[in-house]
Amino acid sequence: MTTEAETEAPSRRTSPWAGGVALAAVAVCALLVVETKAAWPAFLILALAWAAAVAVDVVRHQLPDRYTLLGFLAFMGLLLPVALLDGDLGRWGTTLVAALVNATLLFVLAFINPRGFGLGDVKLGLSTGAALGWLGAGWGGIGLALLGSAVGFVLFAVTSGLLLATGKAGRDTDIAFGPFMVAGVLLTPWVAGLLGLVP
């Protein structure tokens, strides 16, 4: 959840279901690569970065810049020739805007509640916003990116509540938010379809 420069309090416990969450995130990334057609190289790099970031987040509660920021930059760089070949540079531009808008929202939340969200989450929000921005194929991608964050929050809240209710986690258990952001990316197109907001 935090960046490399941030440290966790030693009294906080790591969630016992960390391994399962990491495996689920890898599955999410694999499905994204399959479903993204011409842009699959960009999504493959992003999937690898997300899988590595989630693995670190669930164990150390950190989201290293080498996975979040570099993953985002590589993703945008690989999407650029795809957009140029398709003659749709505007799609690349709206993807960038979606990434920035999504990260800005997360930054505001991190400023309001620094114990709940860290700058690592903000940086991861660049790539999750970009992924949904591209899938949204236009200005609608910005709304899709914000919906993705909302889906991630809902998944996080429901999972945290269930873990607390069943005694699998306590109030001192630090639950990584990064995996839920990644899971939200996969579920968002489906949720958008249910809401009639087809990307």
C-alpha cells in the first residue's frame, strides 16, 4: 500500500490470505492479456508489473515504484505505436487523461486518510486508470477508470468486513489495497455492462 520510502509499523500483522490474493491477481492479469487483442504486448508488460506489485503489497504492504511507475510508463509507451497504427492518437490521449484523473482521485483520498491509502496506491492508480481508459476507447474511458476505483473500494470493503466478521483478521491486520485495485480492473467492464455503461 505504501511506497518504497514508507515503512510499516512493526505491530501490524500481515493478512494470512496474502498468497491467495496474489494468485487471484495473477489470474486477473492473464485474463486481461487474452482480452486486449492488438494492445496485448502493452497489457502483458502491465500484467507482469501488477503481479509483481501485488506480490510485494500482500507481504510487505508496499507498492514499489519500479512496478507501479515504470509499469505505467512502459504501458503508455507500448500503446503509442498501436494508437498511431490505428490512426487513433486521441484514444491514447484520453487513456492518459483517465490515468491522471484516477490517480488524482486516489491522491485526494490518501491526503484525507493517509492511514488507509498511501502514495503507492496513487501510483498504481495511474496504470489501473490507464488500462480502463484504453478499454473505454474514448472519453468514456475516464468514467470507466473512476468506476474501476469504485469497484475496487467495494471489493476491499466487503472482503475486510467478511474477514473481521469471521475472525480471519483483526482491527490491527493491515490489508493491502493494491490487489483489489487490480481485481477491480477486470470486473469493471462487466459491472459497466450491468449498469448499461458499455465501454
